[in-house]
Amino acid sequence: MLKNRGKTMTKESDREIQLKIPLEDVFSSRGRVRILKLLAELGELNISAISRSINLNHSAVKGHLKYLTDVGLIKEKRFGRILIYQFKDNNILAHSLKQLFKIWGEN
């Protein structure tokens, strides 16, 4: 519990926040699913490699990556001007999705 000027507020744990990602929103776009599957298979990629691999234009991929980053499923690392994207393994949902795609790909 946190106190804020006499008001009591509850602090949600990271796990509770992570579980509030609407699954329908994540899977509502083929582009997002293809990006997640690709990152599960290959680990980390830049936006150009993702765009080429899934045959989707740069701006669409950029929008999907922004959404997936905002909800905490993937993270970006910056190397100069280059952004590299990968699953955020400390997020339980991201880790679970990554495992799901790996298992799904084996069958």
C-alpha cells in the first residue's frame, strides 16, 4: 500500500500488470503474431530484417513493434542508430508466448 497525501493507493505488482495485457489485442493482428513467432525462432532482429522476413512494410512493422514494446512483450536495444528487438523474457506472458511458438514450431 502506498500513501499519497492521506489517500491510500494500492500498488499492483509487475506480475498483475503483465497479466492485464488483452490477449485478443495481441493475437488480433497477423502481423503481430508473425513478428512474435519470428522473434521466438531467431532471438533478436532489427526492423528491416523483420520487415523482409515477414513481407510486411516498414511502417506496419514499426507500429506493431511499438505496440508490442508498449505492452511489455518485447524490448528494444539501441546500438547507435540501430534498434534491435527481442522478447522480454522477464515478462511471464512474453516468456510463455515464446515457449508456445517454439513448441508450435516443432510440430
